Amino acid sequence: MDGWFPEERVTVYEAASMYTRNAAFVSYKEDRKGTIEPGKLADFVLLDTDVFRTETEKIKDICVKKPIRAENSYTPVNDRAGAFDNNHE
């Protein structure tokens, strides 16, 4: 999918980073949000499709299934991917 300025295209991974990590950085909140790490706020959204495995042309059709606003910080339960619990500090 070509944009108006193809030389300014970014990958899906770069776009995701801009909306998460970079947004936290420019708002001076990178110590609390922007990435999923122990001790950071665990807010995220569940999408109806894997944005990283979707054809570029179809990304615009992806919908949010459920926003998760966990005002507590992320604490891994174990080393399995996706396993987490809320830290009630």
C-alpha cells in the first residue's frame, strides 16, 4: 500500500512503537507506561485480529474487542508468555 510519500512509510512494528513507547516518552511517562514491563501500568487493548500478521491493506479494518484498564502495575506470575497478575501496591 503506497502512501503519499512512500519514502516516509513505517513498518507495523514502528507504528505500534510510536503509539505506545514513543507516546509515553513524549509525555514524560515512560517510567510508568508505554511498554509491558514489571512495575508499569498494565493498560492495553484486545484487538479482533493480530495486527502484526494482517495484510497492510486490512489493518484499517481491525477493531478493538476490549480495552483493559488495569490501574495497577504489571507483575509477571512466571516466565510463560501472557501470564500476569496485578500488583496491588
